[in-house]
Amino acid sequence: MMNFEKMPLRNGPANKFGGVIFPLVFLLTLLNPEASGQKAEELIFTLSIKGKIIRVEAARTEEQKVRGLMFRESLGQDEGMLFVYDREEILSFWMKNTPLPLSIAFIDAKGRIVDLQDMQPFSLRTYVSAFPAKYALEMHQGWFKKNGIKVGDVVYIPPAVK
């Protein structure tokens, strides 16, 4: 193990900030696994709608959003996927390579459901939000109806996700 305390510090522009640069780079690498070549794990968290707690996987990156629930053979009873966007906009989805029948809730920045739609497995049809949305929540088809959730209801999305 190297003893950094006994290493001489070089003068000049490369060492302008003394011994601060190495610890800062090390800390940033720890906080951002992708910087060290490691894959960041999927973000799984819970949110609630009208007192119903659900467990969702967050899709934040373009790669995660494009893949979505494609090729998934199963999904837990109260599990889904939340697509997170930077701002409210008209969103569109399709079901290419998705074998599960799903329902989708389009949600605005305040957490209010602005549109609900059912989507058919493997469909290439485009499902477009009726209003701008910042989030899209995919659940088993009929889940929203079964749980009495409708347009206008509010989804509690934890601050860490926003």
C-alpha cells in the first residue's frame, strides 16, 4: 500500500490544488460507479397512489427507456416500471417485443395522472399521452382500474426520483 503522506508534492500547475485532486477524483469515482467502468444497478423504489404501495424499476437513461419492459416474461402483482423524463412533454410508447399486456399512466410534474391507456402485447401502434407528462408508469393491464385509480389521482413520487 502506498503512503501518500510521505510522497513529495510537485509544484506547478499539475499540483495547483495540493493533495485535493486525488481524494476528489477517488470520491467521485465511488459516487458514480459508471466512471470506474462499473454498471450502475437498476434503481428500484416504492411509490404510492391512493394508499396503494407499488414497487417500480426506474428507467432514466435513454437505453433503459428504449428497452423498457421488452422481453419480460413476468411482472409482480404490484410491480411496474416508471419512465422518468427531464421535463413535461407529449410522450409516446409502443409495445414492440413486449409480451405482457400493460396499462400506462402518464403523470405530470406534480404527480397528477393526466392520461391512462391500455397497451396490447407486441403492438407497433404508438400510444401517445393526451397531455404533456414528465413520467410514465407501466403496470399490468387493468391494474389501475382494479385499484380504483383514475385520471386526476396523484402519484407520490419520492424526491430522490424527481
